[in-house]
Amino acid sequence: MPNRSCFVLPACFVLVSFPLWRATQSACAAEPSKPAALADEMIRLPFVEPDQAPKTFELQRDFSVELVVSEPAIGDPVDACFDEFGRMYVAEMHGYPYSSEPTKLFPKGGGKKDAGIIRLLQDTTGDGRMDRSVVFADKISWATSVCCWRGGVFVVAPPHVHYFKDTDGDEQADVREIVFSGLSRDNVQGLSNNLKWGLDNRIYFAGGTNGGKLEHRGKALGSYSGRDISFDPRTEAVEFVSGGSQFGHSKNNWGDRFVSSNSNHIQHVVYENRYLARNPYLAISGVRRTIAKGGAAAPVFRKSPPEPWRIVRTRRRVADPKYKNLPATERVATGFFTSATGVTIYRGDAYPEEFHGNAFIGDVGGNMVHRKTMTPKGASFVAARADQNIEFLTSTDTWFRPVNFVNAPDGTLLVLDMYRETIEHPYSIPEDIKAHLDLESGDNRGRIWRLVSPGMKRRPFANLGNDSAEQLVARLESDSGWTRDTAQRLLVERGDKSAVSALEQLVRSSQEPLARLHALYSLDGLGELKVPTLLIALDDADAHVREHAIRLCEQFADRDEELIDSLLAQADDDAYRVRYQLAYTLGSLHGEKAVEGLRRLAPSTAVDRDMRTAWLTSVADRTTRLCLALLKDTSFIGTPPAIPLLAELYRIEASKKKTDGSLRLLTAVVASEEPFQFKQHLVKALGEGLSRHGSSIPKLVADAKADEPTRKRIQSLFNAAVETIQNDRAPLDERRGAIGLLAFTTFETASNTLSDLLDPVSAPALQLAAVQALAEHDHADVGKQLIGAWRGFSPTLRGEVVDAMLSRIGRTQILLASVESGLVKRGEINRDKKQLLENHPNEKVRIRARKLFGAEVSSDRANVVSVFQKALELQGSTERGQKVYAKHCSVCHKLGDVGHQVGPDLASTKNKSPRDLLISILDPNREAQPTYTTYTVVTEAGKLYNGIIASETAGSITLRRAEGKQDVILRENIGSLVSNGISLMPNGLEKEVTVEQMADLIEFVKSIKPAEKKTP
């Protein structure tokens, strides 16, 4: 990561990465000449009694709040669910933020042991207040979620998932089973959480960011790192599903899943793991997508005052006199999402239509609730701010901690308020300040609030527990998501086949699309879903129902010709999501029908990358047949999706270690009548696929014994590339494309042609392409050739050359020798590359690099920070600071159109104190987030990659590095994957900037304003 500063932020709670404070006049005034004693400054804001708390709230659209329950009846509520009788089970996360057991963050343990509780609450009077409270289960670890099933509850309390049930009627669990184990407790803000009932009769929960190795009743199931988990509550069969975010997990009425993390407040899980797993050769860069229109760390508008200890920390640690010259409007900071939690889609029926399907997100650091409208867009959504320049709910009470939400049986949305004096990770608070705090203060408190819309009529909680099968079927037509879910769950739990006829009738005749949807999944859960019913659903008037009908057809793959023909007909459906689901489902078919369906759907892949990805998950075992069929389809070849789709197919087939298919595809394209540029794209893609497992086109041709005509055609193609490159009159893009093709011919051919382009008289774009093409060759002379031209390379090109040299051990040794000889100056190796070399997996490289660079960067980061304290006393310049940012920070941070988004959003650092910014810049590993820890991958072919893990799928991982560059590596090609245990942000900026420039940089960062405040 060349010359840049990456502000790595500390993480707090299940969600807080740094304090959201609002600077007041007193907070930002100059340090008094005689500071008050720390104990005197540490004024602790008092809690507000539950009956007085509503006065601290401000809500939009004339909403109000009602208290459902409060302490002492509950404490530390973080999740809740309602059973079929309207009783409420609450997960109480006592013990936060300390772990009583040793973990990475708490190696000595401490705190309260097994303090978690599951509380059972009841409204016995019908007034909407929970007036009866009993401890249903206790003596468990951090309880983060609860979900009803068969008269009991599943509970996530890492490291376990428990099942508790009362069988003797005393309202206390006498059945206490550990169903799953292995959920990591390493970091309190990365725990598994939020059990949710799914349309498909499975229970889903967010895996969290800790990862872990799951066990089912003692049997190992494997690692779920970067993924979420679902299980069938009837059989306890587990499936690892796409996800892997932090705290928050919700579904909309149609089963789309949404998750959140501290400063990325709403993400949609776009790609399903089970589909991606079918094609391990398909490399994609992520399964989740940020859908917030205003960006991941969007602006928020809190009303609560700064907590005194935060002000104390700022005033005590920062001598910042320049604040006194700022206008009042600039002394009140607009916050950003840095502690987002509990994203929940409202699925009730008590509020006006405009609220249906809205997303509600809490910010526990900002004491507020944010609301978003959700608009479908292709395979995903756009989530836009619903309340402009204000939040849906704000509180002036700093103890208010809206950590989660629940769709209730009365159609309302409940807000779970953990109600704590402090929500902060202990590691983020200096020890001397922490000595005056009680981080567990409030662990005996907690509130649950009901959001009430104007004119809303109160109704009692629904009671479905004694309903007959016929009554439960009728409930599926309810407008309440909780009612539909519970009715479906009870039908499946009971296994009552007497409901089948009524459910089939509902599919045929209900006027409610959601009722027809739930009827289909209820039949599926009962094992009674039949082909005639699916044929009706495939012809449903509602596109959502058709989409799910296609999905449900997968279990009948190849068993019914009429059903298959009806499925294939969906390729012509006008609805995007119907075709999108079909692209996935076709992978469940076999034989020529599947190939026919994929051919018919191929033109749809021109729409966007999502459709193409769905289509490609279905081609794993028929890539060659599809390619050959599409190459002969003259009506398809000339369409926009032809080249990108065929290129992906070529890349996928070549990624397989068996060579027969690759040679057939290579033979077919070089023998075709298509123009050179068409062939070039496909042959290049084939070469990229082969390189994934250390092979190449020359090796393929030799090993697979290509016939002489094919050899000649291949050589002719590469000769044409050479002619294009050497033709000074050819368009630049054509010459660049031809250079890229030479990455996959023999080294001799590539070297003879490309070496001339390394000369500085060549256009920079051609030089860059030549370096990248040469770097693809695994030949001993590549390193010598690149280093030999070093003096003529521009700074940008030198960065690319260093990347190329670091990708192979042999080249790395050549680079180090060049530094030792003085050909390459130490200062010409960027800080992130030095950090990589000093932590290299090869011991000889590591020792040699530390000898070369170790003395340049002081290991005493505290001393470096101390030296640069002078920057905090200087008046910086935003104009000069912007130049420092552009030179040193933009390769990993994006601001407007300048830079690359690799590290945290710079806008979200605005509210850090200047001294905290200084520490983050100069000592990035002090409080680094695990998200920004670097990993090194060495492939079986010997190629090395380094970066942060941007995403993981069943078949690949994506590493992201400086300048936004990404490397997607197939899992089957990984030789080793090792965490380096250090931040992506390298040490050593102090060698590149002066104290004055640091003051300018900090001033610039503090001046950053929201990129988008008013756009919905």
C-alpha cells in the first residue's frame, strides 16, 4: 500500500467502533491553565426512570412510544421472540463487555461467569404491558438470541446453541440441551446472534465476525468463518449460508436477508452459498452488498449530549485550542453510523402502508433509531433515508441503547433498549479514565418500547396456540408477518396432514400473494408439495410467487417432464427476479434440458453482473457443452453478453485441472471465423483460468497433445498479437489488449516483444500492460528483466513492478538483492510492502528484509506518537492537508472522486479527537479492527497474495490491497492462508511526513463533511 495513512478504528460492543461524541463549547474549549482533577471531571450522567424516559424521546410522523417492560422485570435485553400464546422470551446479555473465560481480548478472563438469562414475560391483563416475569433459563454465557420451536426455545449463547423447554408447567426450563457448539467468543462485538425463522422452515442466524468451528452434539461440522448458519429444527441438519456480518439479521416478507455491522448499517445478502458451492471454479468478490443510498457509514443526527467521560477523554488528551475559533455550528459534529445494530424489516400491520417493509436500525452509540425505505433494484435493493436530516427516534438520554427490534404479535415494532451507562469496548478506553468508570453499570436495567403510530388501535397479542389446522391455514392470509410465520411454524411443527387440502386450495384461490407463498412453503414443510400445485404456482399472477415456485421445483429436478418444460418457459418471463431465480434453479437439472434452458436464458445475462453470476453457478459440469453450443449460435454471438459470458465460461473450464475440456474450447475458438479481438478475449480468459493452478496454454498444448492444425492456429493468433503490438498506428486499446494476450504464450515470445515496451519512450499504458503481462510468466528471467529496467520506470510503474516481484519467492530475493546493491533505494519501497517483507511467510526473506528495513521504523510506537504530539499544538491548514492526504492516504481511502475505498470511510473519523487520529495514523495496531488485519495466501503454484479478507464464499476468498486492487483466489488452489496479525495500515508514516504536515492532515480530516446529507 504505497505511501498512505489508513485510519484503523477501534471496535466497541456488538457494534461500536469508536465514540460518537458531540463537541460542545465546554468540550472544545482550550485546556484550562490548571486542569481539574480527573475524578472531579468524571461526572457520570444519571439514568432516567422508566416512567420518565418517554420525555427524553423525540419521534417523527407523530409516532410515540409505550413502555412494554422495564427493570427489574428484565435487564440487558438484546433479542426477543414471541411464542404462539403471545408470551415473550427475552435474551439478556448479562456479563457484557467482559468475558469470564480467557479469550484473545481477555486472556486472563474475569467478569461474571455464565450470567446470561432467558426471561419469560407475559401480559396477563391485556393492557400491552408485560406484568409477569420469570427466569426461564439461566447460568449460560453471553445470551445473544432466542427463537421459539415446539414449545421451547433455541438460544444462541456462545460457545453454544442451546435448546430449552419447560415440560412440567413451572415456567422454568427442565430440558436443557446443547445442540451446537464451537461458536467463538474471542471478541464480544463479533458474537453469533439473531435467530430468525425462515420461509423454508429452517432457522437462520448471523455467524458474527468471530467465526468458529461448529459442532453438532459433539460431531465436527467445519468452519463457518465469513458465513452465517441455518439449521432444520426438526432434524438439526446444518447448512452454512452466505453472510458473515456483525450484529443484526432480518428478513423481509419474501425471504430476502439483511445484515448489519457497526459502520455498515444495512447490507443485503445477494448470493446464496448453496448455489455458489455448486461451482467451485466461479470466483466472485463478495456475497453481501451495501445498499444504503447514502453510503455505508451514512450521516446520523443524534440529540443526546456527549457522555462526560468521552469529553474528559478528549479534553484531557487533546490540547486543541483551534476549536475555540470555530463557529458554533462547526462545534456540533454531525455523526455517522459507527455503532449500527439490529437491522430489522418491519413486517407488521399496525402502521400506515408507507412503513410496511421499512428497515429500522439502531445506533447504540448515538442513542437513536434510523429508518429506511426499501426499493427493489435488480437482484438487490436501494435503501434510502426515510426521515430527512433527522432520525425517526432520538433520545437525550445517553443510557438509551436501541440494540435490536422485534415484530410483535399485535402488528407493532418493539425496540429493545439494553439501557447501559456505557457502551464501549474496554480496550478503547485509557486505563486511567476506565478506573473511574463502571463498564457494567446498568446490567440490571433494560427496557422494551412499543412504537405507536397516530390513531393506532390497540389490540391484544394474537394467540395461535390452540388453533386448529384449519384455523392456522386461515391465518396465512393475515397482513401480519408474525402471524403468518407463526401459523406456518405450527403447521410444520405439528405435521398435521389434515391441513394439506386447505393449503392447496389457498395456493389456487387466495387473493393474497403472501398467503399463497406461505401455503407453498407449509406444504413443503409437511412433505406434501406436489407437482400439480407447483404448476399452478409457476403460472401465478404475482412475480414473487413465481420466483419461489421455481425455487421449490429444485427438489423435483428431472422427475417430471411437464414441470421441466414449464420451468424452461420462465426464461421468457418479464420479471427480472423470476429469470434470476431460474438461472440458479437450472443448475438442479441435468442433461440436455438444462443446457437448453441455460442457452435460452443466456441473453438475459446482458442485464447485469448479478444475472450472469446466477447463470454461472449452474454451469459447473456442462461448461464445455454450453460453450460449444453458444459459439455455434450466430444469433447469440453478436449480442452484448456474448464475450463476457463466454470469457467466464472459458475461465471456469480452464480452472479445472482436467485438460480435455480446455483443449476443446481452445481448439474451437482458434478455428472459428470470429475476428481476432473476439478470439483474443476468450484465449486470454482460458490462460487466466489455467494460471490459477500453475498451468499455461503452451503446457496445455503440449500435455494434451493438440493436433498440428490447432498448434498452427494458436501460433497464428499470438503472431497476430505481436503484429498489433508493434503497429504504432494501431489504437492504444487494441495494442494493450494484444499485450495482455502475450501473458499466456511462451516466455520467449513474450519477452522478445515486451522487453522493448519497458523503455520510457513507450506510452505509460503500454509499459504498465507489458509489466503486468511479464509478471504472469513463471520464469527465472522475469525478475531480472523487470529490475533491469528499474531506472526508467515512473513511480507508478515502480509500484506495479514491486507487486510483480513480491508475487514469487525467487523474484522477491532479486528485489532484496537490488535494494542491498543500491539499484533500488529503500525509500522506493512503500511502507506496506516493507511491512509485508518483514512479516513474509518465507523465513529467509523475512530475516533479510528485517535486516534491510527493520531499523527504518521504530518499534516503539508510543515514542513516535509522543514525538508527534507537537502536531496537536499547531494550527493546521486544510488546503495543505488535502495534498498530504492525496499523496499518502488516497491509495486506501476514498474521498469524493479521489482515492480508493480499502480502509475505513474517512468521513466516519471526523468525530475522533485529534489525538486519537494521531494514534490511529502512527500506531495503527494499537486498536486495529480485525476487519483490517492482513492475510497472506500462497497458492499451490507458488504465487503469493497479501491483503485484507474482503469477502469469502464457498469456493473463493477475496483479498483487497492498496489502490482498491483485489485478488480472488479459488479455495482449491490455496496452499496456505495465514493471518499476519497486523493491520493493513503500515507503520512508518513518520518517515514521510513532518510534524507540520501531520497537523495539516489532521486538520483536513477534521474538516471532512458528509458527502450526502439531504439526498433521500
